[in-house]
Amino acid sequence: MGQASSHAAGAEHSAARPIGMLVAAVGVVYGDIGTSPLYTLKEVFSGGYGVPVSHDGVLGILALIFWSLIWVVSIKYMMFVLRADNQGEGGIMALTALARRAAAGHARLRSLLVVCGLIGAALFYGDSMITPAISVLSAIEGLGLAFDGIDHWVVPLSLVVLVALFLIQRHGTARIGILFGPIMVTWFLVLGALGVYGILQHPEVLQAMNPVWGVRFFVMHPGVGVAILGAVVLALTGAEALYADMGHFGRKPIARAWFILVLPALMLNYFGQGALLLGDPEAARNPFYLLAPSWALIPLVGLATMATVIASQAVISGAFSLTRQAIQLGYIPRMHIQHTSSAEQGQIYIGAVNWSLMVGVILLVLGFGSSGALASAYGVAVTGTMLMTTILVSAVMLLLWKWPPVLAVPVLLGFLLVDGLYFAANVPKILQGGAFPVIAGIALFVLMTTWKRGKQLLAERLDEGGLPLPIFISSISVQPPHRVQGTAVFLTARPDAVPHALLHNLLHNQVLHEQVVLLTVVYEDIPRVPPNRRFEVESHGEGFFRVILHFGFVDEPDVPQALKLCHLDDLDFSPMRTTYFLSRETVIASKLEGMARWREALFAFMLQNANGNLRFFNLPLNRVIELGTQVEM
């Protein structure tokens, strides 16, 4: 995001930097959860849950919202989850890599944790489609209160805003990102001011800070029970973004922004809406906008629209970052990644993800038509991701940090209990429209596991006919082929065997280069690999060298740039003397033992359409030779 550039502020600005980081964090991290007051209480009291707009009902719901924000966000995420950073990086895939490392000595547990991480990542994409749709719809719906007969324009206007948002993604958000922080700070100040205005009308609403009102609500409304949590969870939307965006700012600015500004503003606004409902139960149709004076309605709709666009931008950017991490970790086919900022590595654009999200968002807006209807589909994906995060953090706390079980287990059980209740409350939504994010999540999970398993099988099939490197070198020392000047770099996944591209080149062209480099790129379970650990070089004689390049899952895999670090007298990687040989495999589904035939066909399709090594590793276009190989799966 644009504000992340404050990381690079000079020492002379050190005094202002904490404030700048806090404002930036507010703009990037809290857009989603910050726009939840637009629709949460409206959904609770007019969404078909049967909750009466009474004194006890309002205070009970407010108590549930208040203590959910305290327990889930303030305690779980701020005090525990944000500490589970992978060298400063956050998000479900970074946490999966951390948990995988924590369970290194437990193969089955390691596999289970990876599955949990993939489920959480798949559900995150479903959430990434719903969040922009419900946020922008809820903002535009405020126009219906200001102008009669404009309701039928809500969907077209929402689509215009959303499509414009996706169209500008390829140009980057660095410029408009500068405005994110100040706009969201203004938004939270307005939320707090509106809340104070409402609370002054009915101060007794502050009694809802007592958790007894929440307990009393469950006792007095046994028919509603856990189901109401399916609406209360709307107040927690965006909690996962706190962790996903940690790499931009670090834990402290995010935590400070939450406790200093965001949490007080949210609670004041929720309590202000509750006070309004105590005085006017009819305001349940849209308590957020009806809380504002009539003269402020139009400006408030404009500010809310900007805030929801910013919230949507944060989710879209999060989907780009998650995709890049999943690609580097080997769970998603390689895609073209475009960097939209020369200053910030984190500002990227992935066209395939952008257009897929746009299509999903358009279908959701057209299919549901209102934020109230869309709320029935919301919650399954986000609570599923939150539950998976808790499971992964539990493994990190117990296995990596080695916290005493007597202290860690009770806390973790509390997190699992609350997350489990919220997830259970949202499961019935699958039959009410919530199937959309679930189906999308299942499809993505199948794609990710098929790609990972297919790559493993492909490597095994290629290894079956692999020629050991020592035998090959011995054979050419006895019958040396014609050697030509320059350096040939062969990319290969297996470090101890001769690449198929090398064998094909020798077979067809009858020559070898003076220097032959067998290059393997390895991705580590850490975000970044320092330059002094970037490469390993080993000489095998006869002009053969084994080079292993190490990258983290957020590093830019620029192979030519990395090879410049290999300072050896015998190796010359100058651009005009280096040729890169790539092997492109064509997979043919067969009856060999491996995956189901339909998964083999799916993997073959993904492999055919994946971004090749040439662009992914930033290889020079005029110095690459690609040789094909057919492999039966």
C-alpha cells in the first residue's frame, strides 16, 4: 500500500514517524472492520433473526459486540496472533510456513497444519469477493434515505464504483494511497462523534459494557441462541486483515492505532446506534445513517463510500499478497506479477486475481442486490479463516515458542471455543446464500492441492529417467563433446541429476558450453533471504557447476541479478555470454499410479497455462532457449 513507504522515512523525521505510521496503518489495515457499523446492527435487528428492538435486546446485542471485539481483536489478535510473525510478515500463508517449520519433526501434524492453512487461504479469497460487495452496497444504500425513489439506482451505482476500483488496480495505488490514512482517520473521528451524539440522548446504553447483559440475552432468547452470532460476527469483519497487513507496518503501529483510535470510535458508534434504537425502534431499518442529523446525510454517504472503497482496496491488495506468497511456496501456478511502485516491493498487481475477483463481486452484487441480503452469505468464510488461524497459532505457541501448556492451553481453548461458536453460527448461512464463498473456497482448495501434488508427481516422473551427474561428467571426460564459448545455465529442480534440457541440447546440437551451470531455485519458509545466504556454489570439474539460489516467499526471484553475487573466477555471468536453457514439460494423463485422472487433466491444464520460468525469474528474452519434454502422469 502507499503508506508503507513511511518505512523508508529518514532519521530526521523520526519524531513524526510514529504518528505517520499510525495514520498509515489506520488507512490500510482498518478499512474493513471500520466500515462494519454501516450494516451490523441493521442486520441484527432487521435481518430476520427475530431480535426485538427492546431495552434488553439492544443492551444484550451491544454487550456481545463489545466483548467480541475485546476478546477476538484486542486479546486474540493484538496480544497473541500478531506476535506470530514470520520475520515481520503476517497472513495465513506466512503463518502456515511458520507452523510447518514448528512441526518439522511431526510429519502427520505438519501435513494437517498445511491443510488448515490452505483451507484458510481458500476461504480468504471467498471473503475477498464478499467484502467489497457488501461494503459498497451498504454505503450507497444511504442515498435511499436522502432521496425518495432512488433505491433502484443502488445496484448500478455500486457496480460503477466497484468496476472502477478494479480497473485502476493495474496502475497501482501509490498516489491515491497517500489519501487513505487521512480519510480513514476522518472516518473514525466521525464515527466517534456520531456515537457521542447518540449516547448523550440515552446515556443508559453504556450499561451494555457489563457482560451480564450478553449472558442475559442468551437466557432470555433461547430460540435465537448461537444463531445471532452469525450477525454479531459482522462487527469482526476485517480482523484477519490486522495480521495479513502486518508486514507493511509491524505490530506496534497496528496495535496503537487499534487501542488509540479504532476501538474507541467503533464502540462509541455502536453504542450511539444502540441509544438511537432505545429512543426510536423504527430506526432499525438503517440505524447508522439515521443516527446522523439530516443535514449531514449526503456528506456522510460520500465519506462512507470513500471508506468502503478503501476497505475494498485493502482486501484486494491482501489477495494479491497472499497469491504471491502461495506461488512462492508452491501452492499456486506461477502468474505474471506486475510491480506498481518502484519504491515499495509490497505494491503488486496480479491480473488473473484482479479480474477473477471483479467477476465474483459483480455476480454477488447482481445476485443479492442489497447489503442485507448479502449479509446472509457473509461470515462463513471469515470465521473459517479465523478458526484456521487459531489452530495454526496454537501449533506455533506450543511447538515453536514452547510456551508452558498449563498457561497456553486454557487461552487457546478459549480462542477455539469462541471461534468455533462463531463458525457454527454461520454454518446455516450456507443454505441462505453462504454457499458462494464456500464453493469458491472448495474450488480453490482443490486447485491448490492438485497443483502441489502434481508438481511432486512430475518431479518423481522426471527423476525416474534422470541420469546421475557424476556418471554424466565421467562419460564426457572420456568422450568429450565439442565445447563452445560462454556459460550455459540449466534450470533444474533436482540438484544431483542431469537436466533433461541439457541432454536434449547435447543430443540435438552436439555441443556443450565451456561453463555449464546447473541451477536450482529453492524457496524457504521465511519471507526474505539475506544476500549473504542467497547462493551456494559447488564445482564438479569439467566446467560443471552446481548453483543453488535461495529466496524467501516475498522475495523477487530475479535470477540474473542473484547470479551476479556468485563471484568465482571460473564463472562469467555477463549478459552477452550467458544463455539460459529451460525445459517445458507437457503432461499427459495416464493410468499410472498418482492422482485421479480428472486431477491429472486439471494439473495438465494449469501447467500449460502457468506463467513460464522466463518471465517469473526475470530472464532476458533474447538469451533463453526452451526445450520441450512430454511426461506421463
